[in-house]
Amino acid sequence: MPKKVKPAGDGKEEGPVPCKQVKVEAAGGPSPLNLDSPSGLFESLISPIKTETFFKEFWEQKPLLIQRDDPVLATYYRSLFRLSDLKSLCSRGMYYGRDVNVCRCVNGKKKVLNKDGKVHFLQLRKDFDQKRATIQFHQPQRFKDELWRIQEKLECYFGSLVGSNVYITPAGSQGLPPHYDDVEVRGEETARLREDELLPARVFILQLEGEKHWRLYHPTVPLAREYSLEAEDRIGRPAHEFTLKPGDLLYFPRGTIHQADTPSGLAHSTHVTISTYQNSSWGDFLLDTISGLVFDTAKADVELRAGIPRQLLLQVETTAVATRKLSGFLRMLADRLEGTKELLSADMKKDFAMNRLPPYYLGDGVELSTPGGQLPGLDSTVRLQFRDHVVLTVGPDQDPSDETREKMVYIYHSLKNRRETHMMGNEETESHGLRFPLSHIDALKQIWNSSAISVKDLKLTTDEEKQSLVLALWTECLIQVV
């Protein structure tokens, strides 16, 4: 159980991280987790804490520790990733920095022990055994099927990307100094991400092998958006201190300062961080939404199309006149937003669909790139499939040759995404999906909001439009005939 400690500051005693003893029974399959649905998985992952309680009391607020004494669950957790898995993974062509980091905390500072180029297992094991280095394996869901299965469900549940990292630390060693993690970035900042050992925003830690001793500290920056190493003389004494064992789960919000070490005299420790909600704040959503809102409003309001004052961009400080003008425009946009039902979050939706995991495939060699089943016709009844992997949004026509820039309906999906590039940042990704005229929005909403619908009943003007719509969706494997 976590110990009570006195935090720095008011001297009052801090209670332990709420801790529950839980038994998870294997239910008719190899996984003791409920993988039947995204909500079922999350409920089983945090059991016996109820989902409503978790989001009301812990999410983005405070850590949660769930300690388990269940050999079935512990065995299952161990199967997710083991130290012994590294040998076969290295044979598949892993590279330092991209796939693996090797580091150790020495005198409160991180020492990186990466070599150049390809990772060789014998050298990796030598650094692990002789230099007492921690091995961090990036995004293991690319290679470990059960982590793919878990994270794919969690991406459906949260509606946000879910990444993971595995940390393997020898006994009597620590990989990283005290730090807090920000939002995981991708693309051009991937190199910095790997150098600084960043984790995404909200973190769930599953202990897989051995034991790990954790110390958590009060945030210096609540819900921080930047990664930071923190000196121990600044953060004070731990607010919570405990040891994780196989089958245990720990959650803490972004910005929680933490450090962890493997106790001496025991076997090595392996844990996986499963983390989500990177770049998913209200601020991010506002930035994504407001561009479309401005685009629409400018088409209807001549004031927004008028030029800014001459030499405004040359001013050292924004003028009072410009500030009042911008404030008025923002109030006008707020009023317009209050009256609309269609939030234009096209970029965030597209980014999510492009970069998330594809659906977990049962069986080897099964892919979702070719439609199956009966071809839909005018007399068919159809229903949407892979609903959790499809997003629908409205936005300006992205065809650069179209000067009118009329709004279009966009459908993005992850059925053809490559698992091997998930959360790797510098890997090329492409969007998959369809676009339709805005006149198709009501028919698409019918399909989205119905368990099944007759093609004849779709709200389109002609039978040809109805058949063309369902054929396009069927070709992308998004609907099936029932």
C-alpha cells in the first residue's frame, strides 16, 4: 500500500493514492480483460473502479493506483512484453533512437547510451547487464498483437491516439531522473521526443515483470504542455510512494512529476506506459474549429473581408483600434458558434483518422482493403460497419483548382492504415476516405444514425445518387448489405 508522506509546502499529511484490491477472472478466452467492446475494455482495465467514478474523481485530477493479487492477470500482463522478446525483435531490424533508447540516471541526470544505427541484441543485453541501463522500446504495439488489440480498442474509446512505450530496468537501477511529461508530438519534433523520453498526456502504467518502486510529486505546472526535468530539491518529498507488481495499474494526469527505480536484490522490471489525449485539449479544438468558422463567416460578412489598416503588420505594438476590432470579430464568431450544430474540426478529425491504428484483425493475413459481401443496390438495406474507425466532417473543398471553395462532406477512416508506422511521427502517412457534395450530408447522417436503412429511403434527389453513394461507401468497406 502507498505510504502517507508529508508534501513540501503546508506540512499537512497527504493521504495515499486511492488503492483497490481487485480480482479479474478470465472469461472464456485467453485475455482476462473484456475485449468485446471499447467501453468493456476500459471498464475491465480500471476495475473495480467504476468508469463514472474515474472520470469524476481521477481523470486530469489525481493519480489512481490499483494493486492486484491475481495470478491470471499477472500472467496475462507478462505476455504483453517480456525482456526475452527483445532478441526476436532486434532480428527484425530495430534502430537506436527510432525504436530503442538505452539510458541510465546517474547523479540525478540522464545518461544516454545509444549506439549508432541498427540495434544488436548482444550489445543491448551487455549494456543492460553490465551498465545497468534501462531499455526503452518505442511503440511496441507495432509488433505485439495483444498490445495492438488493446490500444486499438482504447483509441475507439477515447477518440484520440493511444501510444505506448516499454521500459525494462535492471535491479538496483533507475532509467530517468524526476520529470513530468507533456503532450506527445509527432512529425518534425519526433527526434526531440525520443531524445527527451516524452510520454503522451494521460498515462496508464501496467506492471508486466518484476517490481518497480515509484515516487509521485505534486505538479509544478498543472496539465503541463512542455516536458521538464525537475531537480529533487525543487520538488520536495513525494506525495505518493509505492511499489508496482505484475498485474498492477497506475494512472496519473499529465504534468505529474515522477521517478521510478527497480529495487535491488530483485529481478528486472518491465512496465508499459499506455498513454492518450495528446494534442486533445479545448485549446487545440478551438484552434481547429475557429479557422472553419472564420472561413464561413467571412463569406457572409463583408467586414471580415475588408483589408486590415495600412502598415498594421509593421507596428511594434497592436493598436487599440485593431484590438477593439478583433474583440468585436471574436464576439461575432462566438454568437455564430452558439447558433450552429456543425463544428468544423476537419483537421483534428483527419489527423486522428490518418495516424491511428487499423482495426485489430482476427487471423493472419486478413486485411480490410477489399470489400466483401453482396453488392448494394437500390433495393438493398445497408448498415455502417467499423463505426468507431470512421469520422465524418464538413469542410472547404480541398481541391486547389476549385476557386469557389464550396463546402464538402469528408469521410476519413483507418481501415487501410499501416500498423507498422503507428505513432512513429517521421513515417509517411496518408489519409483514406471519400468526399461528397454538401447535398449528401442528410443521407450520410441517415446511415450514421440508423442501425440499418433502405437505400431507397436515403434523402437524395435521384436513385442514381443513392446508388452511387452506397457503392462508394461499400467499395471503401464502410457499409455492408444486411
